[in-house]
Amino acid sequence: MIKIFYINPETELTTEHIKKYIEIFKTQYLPKLKTNKAYYDAKNPPIMNRVMADPDKPNNKIATAYSRYITTLINGYFLGGKAINYTIPDEQLESIINANKEAEQSHNIDIGKDCSIYGVSYELLYLNKNKQLKMTKLNPEQVIPIYDNSIDGELLYAIRFWDETDVLDNKTTTNIELYTDKDIKIFKMDNKSISLVEVKNHYFKTCPINVFKNNISLSGDSECVFKLIDGLDVALSDTANFRQELNDSYLCIYNANLSDEELLKMKSNRIFSVDSDESNSAKIEWLNKDSNDTENENYKDRLENMIKKFSFVQDLETIATSHVSAESIKNGSYGIEGIVSDKESQFKQSLFRRLQLICNIYNLFGNNFSTDGIKIQFFRNIAKNLSVISDNVSKLASTVSRKSLLQQIPFITDINAELKQIEEEQKQNYHNENIQDN
């Protein structure tokens, strides 16, 4: 679990605070983040760092990519379908928010992936040189959020840091950016000595780094099965070691007095011809270890099933092979729906904060935008039964707005554009009918 840092809002954040936060983060929490990323990259630390007591024995290191598999399935189910939809009362704000919907969807998927891997993700909102509002994903291994210790728990500061090594003198400098509600303070740290380099103002009225939490415990989606993954890695690696030892089996020749020269000749000719001694018959055989393949395979299958069960991706595999309706699938997948519903709740809070930051910037230009009345809708990445959807849409046509109905149709991504297209077609049809009547 990642620790969240809290501070009294009346406390002035000094360079000593910054140094201490970075020190604690690096020693106590960064290793956990790096471990999560290592599992995602199939560089699972326990098996990759395994050392055999006998250095002459085979030491295969098979690291399974189950963490990547879990993240890919869950994040794809959560965010890989239709883009998140915003229902915004203010048409001008809605136009601004939906202007880059495809880019935002790609950004959201990347944010969701980091949440799945690390348990937390960060984005930075900023104005580029052309005064255009942009957002970019930050590396969770380089960001430290600091919250108000009051009951509201508002994000007061965010520290972003990274090391930079000069290729000429091999000297390492730590770059530090401190984000506050008013400005960005840029520091350099060399030999634990911090100096302020620059201060840049921003106009977001709050810390412009946005935090996305995967769940309340800030844990990654595969953390709960790391030990099971380790067990599978060991089982697979030991099987590979055993097979390698079989390939290196010893040939035993009994009751034959053979010289080294004779043995080399036999090995070269790949023919063995031996004579018995006076008292015993000669015999040749391989010295092999006994193996219980069935038991070993059953053990590995059990580990795989437990990994899928306790990470809930087993539900997703069921969805992929099912031919029943999407709604039936969703209702029957309580495990994965519980996980993803928690993700959605956390993600939605961060999206509202993103929208508030966007409103703050555009209100500088005389607007009066607000997040009041905005609704956010997520769509699971499940194959849709269009006949069922169209039937439901038809039945609700007299009681539900056209805009709300169009949101239910998966292949319509731009609701406003679709409404305009419908309006133009109606006008054209009306025009054509008038021409025919005349």
C-alpha cells in the first residue's frame, strides 16, 4: 500500500520538508512501485533473483507475464470500449470538453493502465507555448502527492522529481518541481543541497496535478496474486531445470573394463560394443531421475486457476467466450464488476477534478463554466446486442430524451454531431416533401 502524505495547511513547506519527503518516498514506497512494474514487465523479482545452492545445477528463470495479462484484461474491460461520455448542460463547455474525445480516450486508457499496475496514476494539466490547454501522464515513480490533513483532504502540493546524470562528468543532479495552488517552484538538488532555480505562475487556482486512485487501498490489480505468480514461476522453472538435467543424464556401463580411449572412440562413432568380464554380464543404461508429470502439471494448473480466480480475470474469460446478452453477462460477473465499479468510482472523482481545472482556466477568459449538473457515463467493453438495444431505445422513445437514447447506442461516439445530422436530414426530408407537394 502506498502511503499518502498529509500536512497542516498552515505549515510552510520548506526545502527540508521536500528533501525528507523524497527520502521517505525513495526508501519506503518507491521499491513497491518498482516491484509492481517489474511484475508487469515479466521481470518478476523472486524468480529473477533466485540463486541455487549448488551453482553447477541448472537455474532456469521463467517469469510469467500474468501481471500484464491481468492489467490488459481488466483495463480493457474498464476503459477499452466506447469513450467516457459527458452530459454537460452548458453547450459551449460541452463542445470544449468533447473537442478532443479520441485523444482523451487514449489518455484515459494510459491513466487506467498505470492505476492497474501501480495502484495510482497522475496527470499534469498545463498551458503550452501557444496557450493551449494540455494534459499529460506522469510517471508514478516520480510523483509525491501531499494532502491537507483536515477532513476535506484537499491536494495541497505535488512534488515531481527525477535524476539526471551528466554524460561528461558522470555527476547526478536531482531535478525537483513543487506544484502548489499558485505556482511551480523548480529546484536542483546536488549532494543533498537544494537550490531554487525558477518560479513559474499558473492559473488553475489549485494544484494542477491530478491524482487517479485505483482503489481505496492504492493497490495494483495483480498485487493480491503476486505470491501465486511466484509459485507458478518456481514450478515452471523447476520443470525446466529437471528437463535440462534429463538432457544431461549420465550413461552407465556395468561390468566392462573400458579405457578412456575406448570410451572416446565409442562416443565418436556413436556405437557401443562392450564385453562382459568373467563373472558378470555387461549392461548399458541411462541414469535418470523419476518424474511425476501428472502431479506437477496438476499443481501448475491449480496455481493458474487460483491466479485467475483471485484477480477476477476468470470472469473476463467467461465473458469473452459467452454468447448470451451483454446485460446478462454483466449481471453474472459480480467479481469483476465489483473491482471495476470501485475503479469507476475513484476515476469519476478525478475526472470531476479535471473538469474543474479546465473550467478554472476557461473562466479566466470571461466564461462562467461550472461542473454543476455534469454527468459522467462509463461503458464496459462488452460485445453489444444491437437488436436488444434498438428494441429498448424504441420502447423508451416517448419517455426519454433523444440525446439520452443516442448515448445507449455503442457505435455513436459524438452525440451532438449525430443530433445535428438527424436535424439536417429532417430539414432535407421536409424540403423534399414540400417540393413534391408543389
